[in-house]
Amino acid sequence: MYKVLLVDDERMILEGISATMDWPEMGTELFGTAENGVDALTLIEEARPDIVITDITMPGLDGIQLLEQASRRFPNKMKWILLSGYNEFDYAQKSMSFGVKHYLLKPCNEDTLSNAISDIVKELNEQKNQNLLLQSLKIQVEQSPYKHVNFQRHKMQGKKYSSVVNQMHIIIQDNIENPLLSLQWVAQNKLYMRSDYLGKLFKKEEGQKFSTYVTKARIDKAIELIERQEDIKVFELAERLGFGTNTQYFSQIFKRVTGYTPSELIN
């Protein structure tokens, strides 16, 4: 069940919405109500609701100010439905800048509000499924022939590398977005050593080829970016991870390592 907070300074509307909506039927529970933005912000801090339905025009802290403060303190943690007695473009425009998709004019009937809540519940379910998929993906990647790359794990595990391989790890970390990153490029432009020697040394100490390690590091970074940025595009991932404009090749490599295309995880 997703927790819903209802906020309105008109008690009649507050009680009416509370009583008429079939909260369990929509996969939600009304955990609390507030008659002003200040009390609502306190409830948000205490209970972290999944959905906030709030009037805009309220004394003290209005709905837009409540949205702004809550979004700053808990970014991307809750969905919003804004209610207003006025068809004011400025309010709607400002709310959209915070990712609000549902701006309803009062008085709104039960079906209109129910549809808005159902849309949000569907979106939350999709996000939950995506998170489960990402967690499952991480486990699969751990078990794949590609070793899991975490740039901090070398220190955490206490594994000791030669100074050369340590430098190679740092170079990979600092140049993960560089499309020129390769064993040859590192040898010629960073360490000024023979590439065949570096390749043998890296594989001996790391247990895998340099190119395999770099590929896995880039895919790990892609998964991290997908988790952090819900609206990231596949072409942006490709550009930021050293694949340039070759989005198709990036998608092929991503699927080879993970079993999924990046689009499947993003959508």
C-alpha cells in the first residue's frame, strides 16, 4: 500500500475526500491529513508519504511552497497532486518544474481524483519493478563471466597491486568517459611503457584483460547512472561512457554483459 497525505485548509473538502475515496481499492492508504502546509511538512518529515494531495491556496505555507520545501529535503521521494480553485498558468508551470503531472481544478469529482491517483500508483509500481530489475541485474552481473568492477573495492578488500597496475586503475577511473581509452592509449599517452607488458601485468594481477575490465567498468557506471537519473537517455549514456555517438554498439555491449538492453531498464 502506498501512503497518501491529504492537505487542504477547507475542512469540508478534507473530510469529503477522506471519506469518499476508496483508498485500498487503489492500492493506497490515507495515513494522515493536514489543514495547512506547516503541519503537512511535519508529517512529510515524519512519515515520508508516497503521494501528497494538496490544495495550493493555504495560509502560512501554501501548496507550491510546500512542494518546493519537501522536494528540496526529499528529492524524488514522493509524487504530488495539486488542487486549485483557479486555472492559473503560473501555478501549473511552477509545479511542472518539480515534475508534477497532475494539476486538478477544484471542485474535482471523485473519478477525476481517482484517475490521477491510479496513474501515480501505476507509475510507482513501474518504478518499484524497475528497482527490482536493477537489483536482480546487479546479482546477475556479479555472477557473469565479467568480474564486478568497483573502483573502491581494491582498497576495501585490502588487495595489493603493483604501482603500475594501481596507476592503471586510476587512469581508467579518470578516463571512463574518454572514447580513446584503451591499453594502447594508456601505454602511449599516460605510462609511456610497452602495451604488451602492461596488458600481461594487468591480467596477471587483476585476473582479466584490460579491455574486459574497461567494458565492465563502463557498464557498471551505466547502471549507476540509470539508478540515479530516471529520465536519462540511451544516447546520453553512450556519450558519457566513451561510446561517442555509437548508441547501437553501446546497447549491444550492455546487453551482452547484463542480458538486458539499456532501454529496457530505463523504461
